[in-house]
Amino acid sequence: MTSTPHQPSRARAHLALARLSNSPTVVSNALAGAALAGALSAARAPTALGALVILSAAMVLFYTAGMYLNDLFDLEHDRRERPERPLPAGAVSRREALTATVLLFAAGTFLLSLLGAAPLASGLVLLALIVLYDAWHKTNPLSPLLMAATRAMVYVTAFLALRPTVPPDGMVARMVLWALLLGLYIVGLTTIAKTETRTLTGYWPAALLFLPILFAAPLLPWTLLWLPLAFALWLAYSLSFVYAPARQVGRATAQLIAGVSLLDALVLGLFGTLGGVWAALVAFGATLALQRYIRGT
């Protein structure tokens, strides 16, 4: 059977709607959440692997559904401002996008149900936050907080799916701390992204991006001190496109999204394994590589 000339562009349209290029950062989020739950230790990793795969798949399905839903809610805006997007361009129909959204959310919810009541409940909270953000982010001044909450809930959901029956002292607190730090990073990122058509005043969004480094650097073994240094250099490079006279906010935003996996690498360096650190770095590289072909913003 031969493919029609329309099939490649149609497939690419779906990949653009799904923003597939950013999906590796969701996988590294799940891996970092597993590390916060102690699931990557030598004693627990063999038995936790299956749950981690299911959890990662569920989170990617939720993320992808959220991307489809975002474009559905933004259709009228995109008709005016971004007519090249798949929905206003007619490459994908509204019905098709809505069907994909429902199926992706349903599949993700089913996978979470296999992991128990707590991760399922957390996943449903995440689903509600995704829908709320997509429905109300254009005119909502608190939308960066909603976006931050969706990413932080990946840590929470992973932790609940993979935590031990009786978490040791301090385990829940460290999960809350790093979910908060991830959330603050996303607040900074989202705030910067919203300044593509207006001037960014102040440096507080950039400062939020560096907070995870301040918490991680004093606690990392000396053999991993290159991690916060590499992360700081990446942030500085990305921000140079924001604060320079010739601003390229879209490019900076895509690079900062990839940087989420570098944040995850810090978490994995603190609470996971060297293999986990390298997996997060692979996710970082994969995101950048995919962004060359599929826009991440």
C-alpha cells in the first residue's frame, strides 16, 4: 500500500499539536519523582521498574492530551495570531483533536488506576488542573501558577505511585520541597514565555529559575558538582535571548523547557543514581533534538 501525499503532513500536524518534542521532560519528571520516593535504590529498583514505566506512560498521555486541548481552546486566537497552527490551518479537524484529547486522558487515567487509589486521585487532580489551565490561561494573571501546579503534580503522582508503604522521616518533606522548586521554575519560565509580545520588567522570573541550583549544589557529592554548573550555564545562555536587545523569547522558552530535565538531573543526583542522572541528560538532549523538527512552544 502506498501513502498519499497528505499523510506525512497530517502526521506532522498531529506531532505539532502534541508538542511531542517536550515529552522527554515529562519522562524525566517521572524519573525524578521516583527518586524522591526512593524507588531507584538498588533494593527497590527491580520491583519498581514496571510501575515506573506505567507511570511515565500515563504522564506523557496526560501531557499530550493537554497540548491537544490547549489548541482547541486557543483556536479562535490562533486563527488571528497563528493561522499556521494545525487546527486553524485545517490540517487536523476539531473533532479529531477532541477525540484524541478524550482518548489520551482516558488511557492515562486507566494506567494510573493500575497503580492504586492514591496515584489515581493525584492524577485526577492533575487532569483537572490541565483542563483549568487550558480553558483559562490567556486572560488569567495566575496562569503561571496553574502551569506550575501541573508540573509539580507529576512529582507528586510519581511519588504516590512509588513510595514505600511507610515513608521514612523526611521523605515526604523533600518531595514537597522539590515539587515546589520545580513549580517555581515553571512560574519563571511561563512568565518569561508570556512576554514574547511585551517587555519583560525585572529579573525575578530569571531568579526563580536558579533556585533549584541553590538548594542542590551544597548537597551534591563533589563528583556531580558539574551538574549545577552546567545547569547554570544553560540558564544563562537561554536567558541571553530574553534580556538582549534583539529578543528571541520563543527560542529561550523552548530551551528553558528542555532545561526541566536538567532540574530533574539535580534531583536524581541527590536522591537517585548516576544512571538516573544520565537518563535525565538523555531526555534533555532528546528534547533539544526533537525541537529542531517539532516546535516546543
